[in-house]
Amino acid sequence: MVMDISQYPPTRAIIEKIVKFMEENKIKYQIEPPAKKFFVRLSDGKENPSEVFYNYCLSKECKFLRNGKLFICPHISMTYEMREILGLDILYKEFLDCSIDLNSKLDGWKIL
């Protein structure tokens, strides 16, 4: 397995720290070219959200690391962070239930 490191501006700001961590922990990685723009396609509310996700999401196979938590999809974390703007009532527990806390005592096999 190889970790892809996307280079959005916040990531670029700490790229040396990320690379050091990867190398110290013998994690294979590759650094993607800098992202020129951020993209997302949200449903207009008339479409089935599952169909929008499966038909249009370019990152549906991505794993997402944010603040020590691993998500199966970047949209889970981002939706929670933007819940007020999107008008969603998402509980923090629901958000946590959709992630794996990498600071816990899980080994790599359990995480997979």
C-alpha cells in the first residue's frame, strides 16, 4: 500500500513534517502535484445523494486523514466541518462513528 499525499495549501504548509513522519515509520508514500483548484460536486437536492456520489465522485476510493482520524471518504469529514453552512444537524458522535482514531491502540490489521 502507498499513501498518496495531496498537495492542497494546508498540506503544502506542513509537507516536510508529513514526509518526516512517513519515513520515520517506513510508510511508502507518493506526493501528488500541487492542486490548482479544489473541486466538489454537491447534489441540488433533487437528485439521489447516493447516485450523485457513485456517478460523479472522483475521490470515492480515497481514504482521508484529518486530525488523527482516518475516514473512508473525504466527504464525511468535510460535511461535518461544513454542517452549519450546509444546514445539517450532524452529531459529533455520528462523525466519530465514521472514523478510526489513529491515536487508539489499534494495530494496522484492525485498521484495515
